Amino acid sequence: MSRSDPPSEGPAEPVADAAIGAEAGAAEPALDRRLAVLVAGTFFMEILDGTILSTAAPDIARSLDVRGADIGVAITAYLVTLAVLIPISGWLADRWGTRTVFITAIVLFSAASGLCALSTSLPELTALRVLQGAGGALMVPVGRLVVLQGIAKRDVIRAIAFLTWPALVAPIAAPLVGGLLTTYLSWHWIFLINLPLGAAALIGALRLVPQLRESEPLPMDWPGFLQTSGCLAALVLAMSALGAQVINLPLVLGAGAASVILGLTAYRHLTRTVNPLLDLGLLKVRTFRVAHAGGGVYRATVFAVPFVLPLMFQEAFGWSAVRSGALLMAVFVGNLAIKPATTPILRRWQFRPVIIWSVVVVSTTMLLFAVIVPETPLPLLVLLLVISGAARSVGFTAYNTIMYADIDQSHLTPANTLSSTLQQLAGGLGVAVGALGLQIGLLLDWFGTATITPYRITFVLLAVLTLTSAVEAFRMGGTAGHQLRS
């Protein structure tokens, strides 16, 4: 069975995927709910493993004899691998078939999860997290492609509902699940739990996933892929080395220089080649650029918070992983609770003020995180966490919606691929930003008077960096995105 113009490989965004689904072929079969649930389950596994390590970071650090902040490199490596490999998932499916790639991805993800549980050092864990991320990067986009391929237009909204619930539920469940597993079993079970889940997904995939491929797939942009992935790998290595307890200056400078050189060559290649891996020309569209320039900074700093907060709760406040994870759920509860109001908010006010105010509120909550103490009343702390989650949700929704305001239908697929890659990259680098902030906090805490001081400095730095994301929004026209509000 051949197909043409497949849906984009990026993370599900209802605006984009619905539009892409509308372009599906003429066959229009009914939605296969069992297949949709299967893919949603693999999506849940991928997101859960991207966030669950934060709560367990102190325990993993003690087991591997490193600092809690050092575990950030294992989280970042996983998320950045997702960003690097998402753009080639569609090509692999076209070349080898959706069933083959999807099943291989499940096996790779599950096997890497089991090996992560056997890790005895941080470098070993990080390398295996890269392998795990490779499985996740192929598992979900290809699965989504199969679900959306050719279904009837009336079923697209239902399909999106199936495919997006994990993005809402997994971040809420991850902190508490991570805390419970770490406290009552061990951190190893964070990875071991994927073995039975992966086995169930594999059985379902063997029965439900069809083998779809292109009869004549487009050639792969290997130079673009190698230069882009090399740039990102060098960048992660440089940031991780900066955040290490003992800074290896030659490694930092070497990796930083390699990242810059590969980044420049990748940019030159991607802007001059036919059928590039990523269409950077789309960044000339102002609303799309705003969503990924200022929006990228916003996403990175916001994603740093769920990494830094559990470390502060456990290492500075002395709280348990369960208590830390349960409290962190309040951030994602606020995220989920505000969802029904985000569309009315965007319809009532224009995009620019909504984005600016969400940036200001998120930045303010970060400053307040810098002054909380173990004695802070629990209701007040929960309220602060809920407000933080609600504000970030509004900001994400505004950025994720306005990015498509001026993208025409013919460029929707490359725009969705580039957007998915940049968003995943920003989220992955956010953890590295948090770890680097803690390193700066340690350097600035000359007297070492209190364990909490580096965390206070980190949140102040994150708050200031978050405010810079408002610059692009200020430059954006006041009527930007008005066509989406009608």
C-alpha cells in the first residue's frame, strides 16, 4: 500500500494535525480505535520517561555517586535525541514501512529501558538514555502517521483526542509515580516498568499496525542530518560540561566551538539544498519565528522548573521523593485545569498581550520559588504551583497556536516538522539550562552559607531569562494572529 504527502512527524498539535488529516487520501476508512489507543499508550510511555527522572534525580545521583544536578544530562540526552531523530522518522517509515519501524522502535525503547535500570555510572546511563530516546523518536511519530493516514475527515478530531491525552496525563502522573517507585522500591523501577508496558505494546503492534510505505520515497538529506545532529550533540556536551562539579575547560571550549562550526555549516546547507531536512526558510514568517525564538526561550526556562524544584525540595528542604512528587503534580494540575479557558482567553484578547502576560506571570512565580522555605504554608505553596502551571499552559497554547497563523497549507507539513523539532529541542535544553543555573548558583554562593542558596540564584536567573522571551512578543504586531480568533 503506497501513500503520498504523509502527516508530519512532530508531536501532536491539534491545529496542525487536524489540518494535515484533512489532506488525507480519498479512501477515508473509519478510525481504528484500538490502533489509536495503542499509539496513545506508546506516546504516554515516551512522555513519562521524559519527565519521571526529575523526582528520582537525588536517589539516582546517590546511587551513581554524583550530584543531583548532574542527572540533568541523562534527561537532556533523552529529550534532545527525540528532537534530533524526529525529522527522519517519516523517511524511515517511507523507506522500510510503518509496521517495521514502529515494532523496531518499541523493541529498542523497551530494551534500552531495561539496560538503563542496570546502569552503574552516569556516562553509561546517559548513553542508554540516548538509545531509549532513539526508540521514542521513531515510535510515536510513525504510530501517529498510521492512525491519521487516510481516515475520514469526520474522525480526525476523535483521533486527535486519543493521541493528545497522554501529553496531558503523563506530566501529571510522572512526579508522583517517580516518587512512589523511588521511595517504596528503587529508582531502577522507573525504567523496569517499561518492560511489561513495552511487551503489551509489541503484542498490540504485531496485530494492529499495517505496513505502509512509499513506492518511491524522497532521498534523505544525510548531510543536513549529520551536521544538525552533530551540532546539537556538541551543544549538549558543552552545556553538560559547564554544569559539572569540576569544569573541564578544554572540553567546554572544544565542544562549544564544534557546536558553532557545525551549526553554521548546517544552516548554510539547509538554506541552499533542495528538499532539506528542515526548512529554515519558514523562520522568515514573523509569527512562526516569534513562536520559536521567544517561544523557545520560554519553553526552555519553563521546562527547567520541574527539574530544579524536586531537587530543591529533596536536597535543600529534606523532603521525601513522594512528597516532592505529589507537590509537583500541582504544576501540571494547574496546566490541565486552565485548558478549557485557554481558547476563550485567546478569542477575548489578542495574542500579544496574552503571551506577554503569561511570560510576566511565569517569571513572577519563579521569583517566588526563590523565596519559599520549608515552613511556607502548604496551601500557599500549592496555590503558587497551580498558578505557575496555569500560566505556562496559557503561554504554550498561545505560542503553539500563533505559529500557524501565517503558514499556508502547502507549507504545513514542513512547518509542523520544524516546529516539532525546535519545541522538543527547547524542552530538552531546558533541563540543561536548569543544571547550568545551579552550577552558576554554586559559583556565586562564595560563602556556602546555605544549601538552598544555589537554588534561589537559579530561580532568579530563570525568571530574568524568561522575561527576555517577551522581547519578540513586543515586536509582534498587535493584530498578529487575528485571523485565528474569528
